[in-house]
Amino acid sequence: MALLEKLGIRRKSRPVGSKLETGFGNPTADRRRDIAGKVAIFLILATLAILSFRADESFQFGVEVGDTWTRDDVVAPFSFALQRDPADIAADRQRVKFAVPPLFRPVDNALLVIDARRDTLRSQLDRVFAAYGSYRLMRVRGQETEAAADSARYLALRRAAILKATPQQWSVLVNAYASRVPGIDATSRYGGLGPRLDVRLLNEASDLASTMARAGVVDIPMDSIYAETIVVRDVRASSDREVSVETIQSIDESFERADQHFARVFPDDSHAATVAGAMFRAIFQYSYEYMEEESLERWRLEQARVSPTEGLVGEGEVVVRSGDRVTPLVKRKLASLEESQARRTGNRIGWKTRLGQVVVILATFVFFFLYLFFLRRKVFDSNRMLF
């Protein structure tokens, strides 16, 4: 509030008490504050107006395609490079992704990882089945306390397993196991001789996972690979090899094809097919890992090599004649000439434009304030009305 009072924008409080006789203070000081307020208002308005102009570099050749060139003929005062259309440059840089293959590193011992996960899952299933079988036997014998403890252990082991199956899928597995345990009355279509259901499904899933990993599976979606090949970089061997995208697949595609495979293997048993799919997902390991930073850097280097110029406009060559229609090529020549002139002169054109804006704005506000001084004196004298 004190600042507004100094500028004369806010009315001061009327004097009271001992100040009644002295009034509002020194008239000379008040006059100086009034003038200072007007100067401050002038500078604030002028600064805001100047800042409202775009700071982009202004062109001395302000024309658009289709306009008629009404000035004198423009002749190249020196040789300069012709700038390409920005859209063409952007398109060429975008095409780099289609021409430069992304980098991948081979996953060490992917097949051994699959085998290790298979063995882990087999061991976990054995413990789950043992807990479930004990729970069922305790129920048959009427030992409810022991049955409750076995049930809790069974559920805990099931949650800890790497197999993320649905309750229905778990029900298929444990019932198939229980049908082979003497003393347990369990109905299941998977009883009888031969390997247990879980063993058959796990072996089928393991074989398919190893086959797919050998063929090549990447850890990113295929629609994010734009090139026709990928480069598999073996850092230890310091070697690169190109692999066609036709021979590889993504993890999601692997899961989808696995489901289709199990549906063919178990055409009359959709439950077994879905359990095999869940086992496949639990043990699978992709074989190629995307090298994101290295691939992006490779693309950046190639994009940097895209030339922003094409051809040369020679010294003395006519850029545009008076009366000619401005074509896209003519506009690019004018823009290229101006850019070359700006580099040679240190962008004096831009400074001249900015200086011209400042002069015009200052002159406008000076005339405005003079108009108020002579014709709207009441407004001019009141800083609050002026602001």
C-alpha cells in the first residue's frame, strides 16, 4: 500500500489530530512523487507492450507462398546453401528408425534359466501337493486341528509358487494329484496310470519354451521395431550379427502362440491347456534384451547426419524478380539468404527489428501521454485514473 501511495495511485488517509493544520505534507515533495508515479506508469506500460511482441527472429522478406513479389529484384550477393524444407528434414530423420536396426544383447544362458525355473516349479508343486494330500487325509481321519494347519500351509505354499494360476487351475492340479493318493476319495479324469498331469504339462511347457527361446524372442513389442532387422551385439565377443524380424517374436506373441500350441496338443481338455499356458509363462525366458540407450544414441547420430541443406545458390544468381509469384522454392531461397546474412552480420536484422519495435512503442506512448496532458488533463493529473 505504501508503494501505491508513493506513486499516487492510492489516496492517502486524511490527516487527523496534530496534522490537521499541516495538511497532507510538502507540496513540492508531493509533486515530485506524482511525476515519479507517471514515469513509472509509462515505463511499466511500455515494457509490457515490448514484451508482448514475439521474440522470434523476424524476416526482412515477409512473404508467403502465392504472394506476388512487389519489391526490387533480389540477387544473391554471395553464394549460400539452400535450406531444405523442415518437413522433409523431419521425414528423413524419422526414416532413420526404419533404416537403422535397433540393438539387442543376447541373454546369457536363457535355456539354462528355463531349465532352472522348471526344476523350481516342479519342486514347489511337490510341496504344494504334499500339503494338500496331508490336508485331505487329516480330514478323512477326523483330525481337524492337523487338517487346518495343513490347509494353511497348502495355501501359503500355493501363494509362494512361481506359478500364477487361477483357483480353478489349482483345483485341476490338486484334484488330479489327489486321485492318485491312496485313502483320498477324489474324482478326477486324470487318475490312472502314466505320468501325473502336472508332470506332463510342465514337460510340454518346458520343451516349447526352450524351442521358442532358441528361435529368438525379444523383450519389447514387435510394433516398436521399425527396421527389417535387429542387431544382436555380443559385448564379450565384440561382434554384431543381424537377425531378420521375420525369425523373431515378442514375449506377448510367444504367450499367444503357446496358448494356441497347447490348445492343439489338448484339443479335448481346455483346463489342461490353460494350466500348461500358465506354466509356460512361469518358466519362460526371452533370449534378446533391448539395448535402449545404445539404440537411441545410434539413431541420434544418424539423425544428426541428415543434411539441412540441398544445393547452392551462386553469387549473382537471381533469387526472385519483381512481379514474380512466390513459390515454395523462392520462399526457401529468401529464408536461406536471410539466414546466411544473419550469420555473416551477427543477426543485426533481428536487433534492428527489435529496436524498431521499441521506438514505435515509445513513440506511441509519448503521443498518448501528450494527448492526455493537453486534452484530458483531469485523467493525466490523477495517477489512479491513468493507471
